[in-house]
Amino acid sequence: MRKFIPYGKQNIDEDDIEAVVKVLQSSLITQGPEVEEFEGRVAEYCGAKYAVAVNSGTSALHAAMYAAGIKPGYELISSPVTFLATANAAVYLGARPVFMDMDPATYCLDIAKIEGAINSNTQAIVPVDYAGYPVDMEKIVEIARRHDLVVIEDAAHALGAKRRGRIVGSQADMSILSFHPVKHITTGEGGMVLTDNKEYYNKLRLFRNHGILREEEGLEKKHGPWYYEMQDLGYNFRLTAIQAALGISQLKKLEGFLDERQRIARRYDEAFRDCDLVSVPPRPGDGSRHAYHLYPLLLAKEFDRRAFFEYMRGNNIGVQVHYIPVHLQPFYREKFGCQAGDFPVAEDFYQREVSLPIFPGLSEEEQDYVIKKVLDYK
């Protein structure tokens, strides 16, 4: 029987293992120097001044919204086609996520609809780089500046994506990354917030460590080198040195991983170009680069998506669906009055989307098998 092909997975080699073992043999396996080194390397790669590593992409979103001053009664504008964490992070702080429909040309937030949703309670815009497509941040930031709003880019899918030649991560007020095993590089679980704003940076560092400040600058009192103050309610969102060491090793291979994802996407594009029953994901122009965290294949309306999904899984191909729109979840229907029909483009997309395997290490033979099974389906 053919080995199961997942839609995504980590790519770990001996250098990664050696980096982790080295930290395990050291005296500091939690808050060691590797964390700061990892932050510095990712910030440099993305062109940001500051980076704060945390224990998940969800924690990164939560921390960024805290740093932005999100409070009960505030509203944030985002897309319903995302993982739940994008919206949940706002709810953690008592805010209300306000969804806008998807742009079918990008699979990201429909930018033309943003201004119509802004009111006196709106505090932030949270665009999502769905599947790795670099949403047009210049237009979003322009809207945000006119209305004095914060932009928090959910770039969990987009490490290494380029927007008109610039690496994603430096154009929003804050950008968040995820290092889950299916992402471009992994730390096991982990995330990061990138920013050029020193005030946000300080708040992020406070929030990830119980709200504790140890540096003398900013302390109300100075009793001695042991002294610290809890200045706000924070969380234990710290990344370990073990995870950071893995991240540093993985980051060295990021461009190679991205090249592999590009190669796989091009082969899918070519294979399905003349197939009327499926549509391939949009590819950005203008010197931009899709990061292809996902390869979302869109089925024709006459397809029975469930039957296709079960057919592919039955052939040991681990297709997945990304995502059930957030506004259709019971929690959001009950708490915020969301309902089916609110966002027809997003809902139609959900009914027809299936993510094909795409990850570094997917062989051409495996990809050929995936392609054949898609084209053979009747």
C-alpha cells in the first residue's frame, strides 16, 4: 500500500537535531541566548527592527492585540477565511471581530469593503495572508492611517513571501508569524511578532512574561539586582531555547524550502491549467512572491467536494480543507449573531476548496501521483 502523503509536514535534518541536542546539553534550556539570536535573525530576514518570540502563532496574535491596546468594546476588521486564532485573539481581550468577505482574486480580505465597516469602535485591521499570498499591505495601511487604526498582519502563512520585492513582515504596525510544523520553518510550536515600534516591542516583551519587568529603566523602585515588578497582567508565552535553536537551524534553509514550494506549485499549476473542473490559486505579480504554505485547489461547483475529499483520502493523499469560515462556527453564531449567508464569497470558497499536499520533501513521484488522482476523478 502507498505511504500516506500529508498536506504538509516539517522537514528536519541532522543539523536541526544537532542544534537541539547542543542546547539540551547546555545549562540553559528555557531562556537561553538562542531565543534572542533567533529573534534577531528573523527580524533581519524580514526587514523589521524588533522581533519577540512566543510559544505559538496564537500567542503572537494575542500579544500583538494587547500591545495595540485592544480592549472590551473595540472592534477589529478581518477575514472569515482563516484559522480560528485570528478572531479568537480579539475575543480574549473582550473585542469584537468584524468580518469582511473574501476577494476572489487573492483569496484574502476584500480591501474594497474595509472602509464601509469602519466605525467609532474600530481599532484595528487584521488582514490575513491566506495560503501565503501577500495581501496588498500598502492599500490597507493607507486606509488605516486615514482612520487612525492599527494594522496587525496575520502572516502565519507567509514567512518568506514578497510584496513588490519586500519580504513580508515590515510594512504593518505588527506582523505575526507561526512556526507550527506545517509552516515554512518550525520550532515545534512557536510564533513571533515583528514590529518597528519600540513601544509595541516593550509591551510585547512584558506580555509574554507574566507582565514582569526586570530592567531598571521603567521600574518604580530599585531594591537590587534580584528585583522585578509585575506591571500588568501578562502570560507565560515564552519560547524555549530548545525551540529557538531549532528555529535558527531551520531559518538557514528557508530559501531552499521556499524554492521547493514554488517548484511544487508550478507543477500543479501546469498540470491543472487546462482542466475545467478545478481552478489553481492566484499568483501575485509586480515582483511579489507567494509563499505557498497551502496549495488551495478550487473545485468546480458541479463537484461533490465531500466525495472528492474521501476519494483522495481513500488513495492515501492527505488533502485538507482550509478553512471552515470563522463566522459559521457555533461560538461566533451564538456570541456575535453571525449566520450563513453573511459572506457569500467566503462561503462558496469553503464549499469548493481542497488543499493539496505541498511541503519540502514532497517528491516528484508523489506529486505525480497526486496530480494523476485529481485528473482521474470522475
